[in-house]
Amino acid sequence: MSALSEVSLLMGQRAADLEKARDIFTSESRDFVVKILQGARKLRSEPWVQGRVRIDLPREITTEGKAGGYLPSQFALARCDLRFKKGTQFRVVAEASFGIEYDEPGGSFVWRIVLVPEARYQRIDDHIWKHTVAAGGGSRPGAAHRQRSNSICFVSRLLDGSLNAEIAFNDVKDVLEYLLSTDSVLAEAVGLDPEDDT
């Protein structure tokens, strides 16, 4: 008969502490993202508009549906709508989200800012990434064009001692202001949709 490993014994002895740590992590990660969202709201009047580009900040952050579920399934995200004016309407062309989520390949939680195009405008990421690299934004920590998922990761930082609210807020400010400046890039990308008759 084999004995329990040191890991199992530690888990058995510290189960209450681990659950308390999990509750603290859940609460603090949500509060962290809420404060960054509140800071973005105070930075400029809503919605954020420049030319034909508009960013609508969410009223609340989104979190996992089941608080006591699998730890890597936890997240705290602010999901912003990136809109582009075609005709007389601002249409949602992508979602820009920022917050804390689990990074599967890295096996840890990260602070991340990601752009995901709407299904109708799948090539927006190609255009914006090309523009991002040309503007020097490809050098942000963890910046990458995820071609398989048609998305852009503008920033990805480990949750470690170097991450604080000021750094996270500046990440959000820089990326959202950058997205407001992509008017001509979005015009070209949105124009690629042959089914859009406006």
C-alpha cells in the first residue's frame, strides 16, 4: 500500500487556508478590474469617440457564473464594444476586453487586454495588428497576433509583484486611446465586408 504524497498531505492539512486564499483572490481580482474600469470612466466622458470610432465602456465587469467552480475557470473582465460609424450608425465591429484571466499555456493568471473582432468583420485583427506593429505597439508585454483565433493580445502580464493598478490603468488607457486612432484602418477593414450595403 502506498503512502500519500507530501502534496496530498499538505492539501489535507491546509484545505481551509486554500479555500480562504481562493476567496480572497476572487474578491481582490474583481475589485482590481472594477477600479481600472472606474478610472477609465473618469479619464474622459463616455462614450469615448474620435472621428468614426467609438468605444462603449461596460457598466459592470463580467465574471464566471459559478463562484466555487474550477479555479482556472475564474476571470474578471471589462468588455468594451469597439464601434465604427457606417452611414448614420455606430456598429459594433469588435470587443476590446481587459482584466484578469487564466492563461492555459502558462498555467497562471494574467492581466490581459485583448481585441476580438465580430464574426462579420473577421479581418479587422489583421489590419489592426499590421498598424499596431508599425506604430510600435507590438513591443508591449505579451503583445501578439493570434491568427488562429482571429484576435490580438495587446498586453499580457503575469500577476506578480510588478503589476499594480497604475500599470494596469496605463495599459488600458494606452490601448483604448490607440484604438480610437484606428479610424482609417477600421474603414479599410470594415470596407472588406461585401455583404454590408451601407
